Amino acid sequence: MMKLYAAPLEGITGYVFRNAFHACFDNVDKYFIPFIQPNQRGHFSSREKQDVKPENNRGMYTVPQILTNSSEDFLRTAWKLQTAYGYKEINLNLGCPSKTVISKKRGSGFLAYPEELEQFLEGIFEKAEVEISIKTRIGKESPDEFARILEIYNKFPVRELIIHPRVQTDFYKNHPNLEVFQMALDASKVPVCYNGDIFSIEDYQRFTERFPQIDHIMLGRGLLKNPGLTREIRHQIPLDKEILKKFHDCLYQGYCQVLSGDRTILFKMKELWGFLAPIFTDYEKYAKKIKKSEKLWAYEDVVEKLFAEQDLV
């Protein structure tokens, strides 16, 4: 059976989102927690603490992700996640394309320095006492970079290599490079998971027809555009409005419980609607009203009307 993973999307897929999703759909095998960025003092931010607490992730297999280019910082953070929170698997972020991240030689920016990357991996695999998976892009500027990068990955006991086959400069434009992904499948000595542009059941079917040997995929923006996608893949049950409304209400109530102030709560919900709105027919006027909402009562009113007056595409 295909294993389905939920990607870590900073600012969106925190523990409130994960709990709402898990309560309504429960078709994800692994949830990856948005990255922890180690600081000089070795302390977790309040957001990071809440995200990794076992009591905030009950019933889910969750994997924290670390974003760093320092082996010392990685090891210190991994040790804390292992001893204080009980995690046995850590994911290394070598995929984030953000300019603020790559300017510090982190995320996919680290891929442009293969010798330093290899030294970093030597340092963490030599001393870490947890399993380490890697989420990676195929280079910083050119897909030709990935052959050398994959040679490096193959030297280490990586639990799993999650490949998003774009380079950093693509951000989320262009199409995933499936030719390079095929090369990686042929040459990788570690298990490979695919990530990238699976937004519908048709996308999933096309991908699995081309790569029938793949049994792990990670879904990111596809789950935000259609939260029922895992259910459709796993059970061939299309999303319906009742389940989607239940998910929305669960998520909204979760944010209302842990956040304060209309503006803060609405900011989180508006982020989701930026992805979700097009799943409805004639959604544009409702999306505009959601975006302009400044009070919770106004937001609740337009959402109720959207669900009552429009259908799912």
C-alpha cells in the first residue's frame, strides 16, 4: 500500500492543523513538523515547543524537521528532541527555497556547497543516535548538480530520501524534473520518497503509472488545495462538503482556543483559504470577502454562505 506523508509547510501545518486534519481524515502515515531553526542558546521557541510536544500530536506519527548547516546545532537539537520529547526520527531540511534561508547557506542553498554538505553529513551521522531522513531539492540552480549530491547521500545510512525534483531557483514554478527523479531512483542506495505537484487523484494516477515502484509520496500544497486528497487516494472516496466543513470548523475552533485576537486568528484562516477557495464553484466573491474580513463574526458569516450556496468543483 502507498505510504502517504504530509509535508511541513511553515506557518500552516502546525499542530492545530495536524490535529484537525487527523480528526477528519486520518489517512496520513507520517506528519512532518515545520522546521526548527536552532539558535545559539539551544532553546526552542514557544511555537517549536508546542509543535513537538507529544501531547499535541497524539495518535500521529510525527517527524520533527531541522534547518541548519551546523552539525553541532543539528546534534544538539536532535538530542533534545530525542531525550526530552521521545522522537526517534529526525528530518533534515535541504529543500527550503526561501531567499532568507538560502542566503545563510541553509535549506536548498546548502546544496551549492557539496564538500561542506558532505562534511556536515559526516558529522551528524557519526554521532546522532536517531534515524535521519532528508528532504531535498535537486540543486540550487541546475538539475545537473544532483548527480554529485546523490553520490554524497549514498555514502550515509539515510533512513529515507524525500526528493522534490526542482532546483532552488524554480521555487514552485516550472514542472518537477521527472527525468532527474528517474535517475535518482536508479542510482539511490537509500529508500526514495517523491514530493511535488500532486494536486488531484489524476496527478497521483499519472505519477504511479510512470513510477510503479514508488511506494512513498509526500503531499504538501495538494493537501491544502484538497484536504480530502489522501482519502480519495486511499479509499477512492471524493471529498464532500460535510467533511470539509467539519475540518474547517475543527481547525477554526482550534485556532480560537490557542490564539488571541480576531486579526491573529483570521490571518491563519486566510492563509488556508488562499489554497482552499478554488475547490468551490463561483468562489471569487466569497474569497474576496474572506480576505477583507476584520472581525470573526464577519468571517463566520461569509464562510457559512460559501458552504451553503456553492458546491465543490
